[in-house]
Amino acid sequence: MNEQDKFARFGRVNRRTLMLGATAGLAVAALPKRLFAQTAPTLVTSIRSLSNPYHAVWKQGAEAYAKSAGLEHVTLVSEGNSEKGIADIKAMLAKTGGNMVLNSDPNDTPDARPIVEACAKAGATVVTQWNKPADLHPKDFTPNYVSHIEFDGIASGKQIAEILFKAIGGSGGIVALGGMISTTAAIERKKGLDEALAANPNIKLLDFQVANWKSTEAFDLTSNLLTRFGDDIKGIWAANDDMGVGALEALRAEDLAGKVPIVGVDGIKSAVDAVRKGEFACTVTSDPFWQGGMGLAIGYNAHIKKFDPAKEPPEHREFYGKALLISKENVEEYYKTNVESQPTLDWNDLWGRVTGAIRT
């Protein structure tokens, strides 16, 4: 074979090799992004608003867990807009190619379904908390939908009401501030209040107003209620602490702080401070630091196959978490371990705070 023939032969081989390489490159480019996603998933938190102290602590817990696990973490905030909340989650699913673990507190109860369906379609893992339709169940979207977490709102609403009634001497008028009425927590806590009222006929509910979980709305409503009812208001029941703090500011403007007791739910710092000062009779905390971190921990452990959701008992799929009452009896100890310092939690204890399956 002369040099010219060799050149022609090897030239053809090289061109063929180049063509095969180019074809392979096109095939690789056409493969799903999920195949080339990073091995470690992105941890994603979706909450309502960082201006709400409860959700601000939730984010701290999420970041603490992500740091302990050495994983990237992203926080999405809906600002009370359901469409934005759902759209942001779908955008993150697209960005990660579905390689993500979502811990979501849906803005409203109906939002949970499109969130879960989008995660299941993308192959992502999701844990929801507080809000979901009664007919939406993790078992129907196994393995993607791992768990749903709530806290017994009826028990909390009733417990804080009973403490309020005791604080005002067992008789007299109260006013109540409710959360977003379409959310599970607001509905259940109101039921708890109603149960307590039914068992205490000497307590009169002067008015119930919806303040949508917001301190600003609660301040305005309480100011108006004080104008309407004056000294007839002996106590204030609030479905969450942020509204309770708004009510406290309205009382403070009338020099009534500490004279008209308030009760709430969430255990935010300002409410704990108010318990210490005798301005709140109590608050109940679901521990948003734990919620923010453990929701991701449960989802991540399922995502990396450390457990199979399908093999878990019902009380691990839809469960109530443990809540803690904070009153004058234990507020100093709680302040020392949960406010002055960041809580130390065992993120591997996935089911340690399960108190039972959610009633249907």
C-alpha cells in the first residue's frame, strides 16, 4: 500500500470516527437531564413568609439539617400567594431535574395536591406539613410522597382556651382571633375553642374575627374590639402567636398589657417573652425548628433508600407530632434551651416525636 492509499484509508476511518463521535454526542445531549443530575439532591423548603417569626425559625431548622447533612438548601417563599408557591416549586423541579427533596407547608389546603402531583411526576421526594385535602394520602403517591405531618389543633385550641378561662377566674367575656379559615390548623384550633366554650358556660365569646395569621391584622381588629367591648374583654384567645402579639400591642396602646391575658400557639420568641412577663398566659409550640429540619430529614432518608415508605406503618405516613405547652411553670427552662441557644436535635431520630396517626 503506497503512502497515498494509506492516507486515503486512514482519512476515511478518521472521518467515520468523527461522525460516530458527533452522533454519540447528539444522543447524549438528548438524554434526560435527570441522568446527569448531581448525585446528592437539593433540599428545598417551601413556606409562607419569613416575616412570620414561626416560619423564620422553620428556615433555621432546615438550614441546620442541611448543614449537618452537607447538602445544598434552597428556601422558597410564597408570601401567601398560592399560585406563586406552586409555580416556584415547579420551577425548582425543572431546575434540579427532579433530583430534590421538598419539605412544604402549603399556603392553603388545596395547594398540596398540585405540589405532590408535580413532585411525583418529576421523580422528586416530598413531605407536607399542616395543610392537605382529606382525600390526599402519601400512600397513593408512594414512594415520592413520603409523609404528612400535623399537630393536633383541636387539642391545642382547647388547651390554651382552658388555661385562658382559668386565668380570668372561670367567668367573663373573651374575644378570639382566627387564622386563615381554609387551613387545617385554623379550622381545628377553632374547634378546640368551641369545645372548651361548650364545657364552660360562664365564659362568653364576645366575638370571633379572622386575622389570617398576621400580627398587623390582629392589631387592627383588637383595637376595634376594645372600642366595641371595652372592659367586657377579660381575655384574648389567638390561634397563633403572631396574632397574639398583634393583640398585645393593641392592649399596650390602651395600657392593658398584662391586665388582659392572651393565649396563642407556635412558641415564637416574642410570645415566650410575653409568657415570662405575664402578658401571655401560655403558648403551645410544635417546634418549627424541628419541623424545618425533620421534614427534610424524613424526605432525604427516603430519597436515598434508607427506608422504604411503602413498608412504614400508617402512623409514619400521616401523623401528629408532639406539641409542648409553655406556661409560667416551664418558661424559663424553655427559654434557656430553645431561645438563648439553638436546640440540639438528633436528626436520625425520624419518628421520635410521632404521637399517633392523624384521625380520618
